[in-house]
Amino acid sequence: MKLDQLNFHHLFYFWRVAKLGHLTRAAEELHTSQSSVSAQVRQLEARIGEALFVREGRRLRLTDTGQLVLAYAENIFGLGQEMLGRLQGHSAGVTRLRVGSVATLSRNYQENWIRPLLADPGVVLTLESGQLEGLIKRLVQHQLDVVLANETVPADSEHSLHCRFLGSQSISLVGPAVRWQGKTLRVPEDLHGMDIALPGPRNALRGQFDALCGAAGVVPRVRAEVDDMAMLRLIARDSGWLTLLPGVVVQDELRAGVLVSVGQLEELSERFYAITTPIRHQIDALERLIAREPTSTA
């Protein structure tokens, strides 16, 4: 059977019977006769070529195929209900929030930002990462609800985008506690010849750091250039080198005393933004996150 041969009206009747477990109750809910509901389900079974129910007394029990079809029907009609709720200005049942984040953004920062939603049973999260250009494309096509980024987006005559400042995080130079506990470095003056891991060239912080070093005549020994903050965190933890990154990236290692901060770059900070389209049909859970006061940490 091809998709254009699937009758979604039949599928809807099956969904209600499967949810209620009874033809009579489904007929009452749908304001039609029991025979009409039964006929719709039989036509769907004929199309699929397999039985969807077996009768047990007065109740109907789903077959294995029926269970599979029900799982898909739940997604199809559940999303339909969610769509209508959005269009009508309210959310019924589960709210689906689709969050994109640039690949260079700290995973710790992302988790901190969405944490208020993790205990909400009414929210289902979809989290994606990628390059900013691709994420913005998905955003304007309404395949994402928000994009988290560490840079603003340029003005675009084709698409109107809102860019909300969420906060900033100072940049730290961290090193293994076994070597650097209680020590402090002047940054960038004391970094000449030092082994160091840095954010990759695509990261906005990298150009600023290189400019600081160039102005001071300092040439560190760059051992790694890493775009992905999760990987830079692992290198900071396991390499023994100094690492330049936002403190939020290694917040757990700093708390545990595995890493220590040996220098701060007061001139540099990473800024975080929530990028959205002008939303006519708002998601309450997202609006609450965006409306929070910007945070800045040292």
C-alpha cells in the first residue's frame, strides 16, 4: 500500500477505538453509529492486510500489528492536536520544544539553560546542533523553535529574526590542579612558549585571543585547536595542557577540583543569544526561558 492509498479518516476512527478499547464508546465520542465505526476499522484492516483487533468478550484487544499502527497514529494525531493548540493560542497535552544550538556552544551552558524544563512532564525536547547557517535555515522553515548561539546573526532582508541576549561568561585559562593549584598567570604575558589548547578558528573568541597575544608579542605553543566545546572540555581535563575556554564548559571539573583557574581574560567574554522568528503562535515554555533576566558570570 502506498501513502496516497492510506485513508486517514479510517486511521482516525481506529485511533479512537484503540484508545477507548470499545466500539460503542468510540461511536458515542464520534457522534456516529457503532456499525459505521466498525466498518471504518474493517476498511483500514483490509487496506493494511492484517487484523488490528481481536475481540475479548465485549472489549477489543490490539494485535501486534494494531499496537504498531497505534504508535504511529498517536504521533500523527498527537501532533495534530498540538498544532491546533498552537494555532488557537493554547497548548493541550504535551508541548514539543525544538532547540538548535551551534556546535561551538558549551553543552553545559545548553543544559543549564533548559534545566527548568527537565522536570516538566508536559514538555518534550528535541535538541540539535550544527552550523549557525544551517540552523537558521531550519528556524525560518519552522523546523526549529529557537537557536542558541554565541554570536548574533547579521540583518537579513528576507527573514526577520529576533536575537535576545541571554547572558555572558568570562573566559578562563584553566590547568590541572596537580600542577597549578594556588598559582596564577598573567594572560597573555606569561603564555609565551606554554602548551595550550584553544577554541578553533571559527570561534569568535579565538580571533580576539590571537590579537591580544600578537599585541603583547606572545607566542604560545598551540597543541590543539578544537571547535567542539565538549571535546575541548575533555582535553582540558586529560591533557595536562593549559586550556582557554568559558568557565561554564568545565564547571564540573572546577567544582571537583580536578581543574583550577590560573588566569582570567577580563577583555574577553562569550556572549549567548536566543534566536527566534517573530512568533505569532508562542510556546509558553520557550517564552519563559527567553524572558529571564540576562546572566553574566565571572
